[in-house]
Amino acid sequence: MHIKNLKLKNYRNYTDEAVDFSDGLNVVFGKNAQGKTNCAEAVFYLCTGISPRCRRDKQLIKHGESFAELSAQACGRYGKMEIYAKITESGREFYINGNKITRNADILGNLFSVFFSPQELRLIQDGPDERRRFLNVSISQLSRTYFTALNRYNKVLEQRNNLLKNRDLALIYDTLPVWDLQLCKYAAIVAFKRAEYIDKLAPLAAQAHSYLTDGGEELKISPDKNYVGTEEELAKRLFDELSNGYDRDIRLGYTACGPHRDDMDISVNGSDAKIYASQGQTRTAALSIKLAEVEIFKEVSGEYPVLILDDVMSELDLPRRKKLVERTSGLQTILTCTHAERALCGRETNKIKIEGGAVKR
């Protein structure tokens, strides 16, 4: 699975550029603020329909322009494909092999990608929202069922929260069970899929972390809640939790339990990574999780995803840089940095220089 080329028009700081990628290691290099990360981001956006850096697509349009266009030729498990996206102030259009995609769920699963940048340290350092976002993006690429259930869960949750703010208590008590039946149906799918994913992620991340640290550190990952059982059993348990918390939720004005409140526990050498991990340990832990994500995609789909490493080398010491380069052998990697030579570690590579939003050949 790999991207052969990328074309950008009015995207971020790019006017009209094309980039060719090799199947192995691609080093996108240049000075700061030239557009290296924008190039990497564009690849991930075409693979997932999601920007890892902003929530609104219109922020991807070059300043002063009315639209942006992105396209790529790629090879995936379904053969050759061409992906095209056009973004305007009012929305976007997505095409795969010339066919217009009308549902966001249909963008996912055609071409897998894993993205790492300095912002991914939030996965360790910030609150539960960041860890849930990681799980949501990763699992959604693998399971359209999860993506659909998550969206429907969020919509029903919004309706339930609106009801809790109503001043008519009789209406609230009469109506909550109706919303809860729907909510728990989708909540059970989300909880089950997350638990299943973390079961795969934990040992793979621990192995990757041990590799990067030469066995000097131990990384452990676990869900903060133990979701055991079938989806039907989970739905029943979640329904009971909601029913027992009516008075609390009415007092708070929002739903205080459910998958939207769940977290993932991450520890390094037995201590909570969020509180006790150093900057270097945090970076290595986050990177290990991303490398584990790569292996999960390979296990589920039968082929490696496109791995995007944005500005990862600058904060790693030489031994860990070498190990990371060794670890990416055998899969297409797009790596951004300021100096190409520092990232190569003797490996054959395709070097792409970016200067002022332009590819210097």
C-alpha cells in the first residue's frame, strides 16, 4: 500500500505543485515554515478525509483563494486508485477512481495511513479527549461499522443532553429511557470495538517501546474500564448505568457516563506517563503507539499503511533515530525534517526538498 504521487493546488501554502514518492523511505526536507508538514498532512487527508491539524476543511484553502484541490495516485489492497478532493468555503467533494463519495464512511478503508507529529505528544500529556480521538481515527479506518456507530452515538448523545436541560422533569423522566435504548445500542459497538483494539495495541506498543529503548523502559496500556462480554451484554450494562444516574445527569445537565467519557491508561516503568514521563519518554511512548498502530493495520488488512513521520527526528537521540529508520524498513514512509542527512542513517531514500511551498528538483 503506497502513494505514488501527490498534486496540490491552492492547498495551504502551495499554489500548484506535484510530488513523486518512492515505495520506501521518502525524506521531505527544508527549512522551517516552508510547507513540509503541509505536504505530509495532504497525504493523510486523502487517505482518511481528516486533517490531523485542524477541524475545519476550509482552513486548508490557501489564503486569498476560493478553493483547494488535492489528488493522488496510489496502490492499495483493491489495486490502483486515484483519489481526488476539492475543498471550498461551503464544503468538499471527494472522488475515488472518478466515483463521487457521498458518505464519509466510504472514504475510509481504501488507503490506510498512520500520522505522527510533535502534536501527537498530546496523546500522552493531555486529557482523555486526545486519547479518544486517537482511538476514533484509527479504528474508523479499520471499521466502517465503528465509524457509523460513533457518529450515531454522538447524535443521540446530543439529543439526550438537550433533553436533560429541559425544565419539565416529568418529560425528562418519561423520555430518557427511549433515548437510552438507542444510545446504548451504539455505545455497545463503540465500547466493544475500542476494547478489542486496545487488546491488540497494548502488546504491540510495549514491544515497539522496548525496541526503541533497548529494553530500558516498559510501556503499559490499558482501558480505564473493563468492557467484557458481547455487544448485547455491554448494551444492557450501559443502560443500567444510565438508568441509575438519572438524578445526577439532570443535576449536571449532561450525560456523565458512556464511551464519550472513557479513557486509556498509559504508564512508563509503572508510573502514569501523563504525570511522570519526561519529554523524551513521552515522545518515545507516543511513537511506540503509532508503530503499534502500523502493525495492527498490517494484521487486519494484510498490508502496511503509509507511515507519515512529521518532524520526529529532531528530538530523538542518534540510537533511537537509527532504530526508528530500521523499524520502518519494508513500508512506505514519508518523513519530514530540516536536514535530510541526519534522518537517513545510511538508508537508501527519495529526497524531496521543499522551499516556499514549492518542490525543488
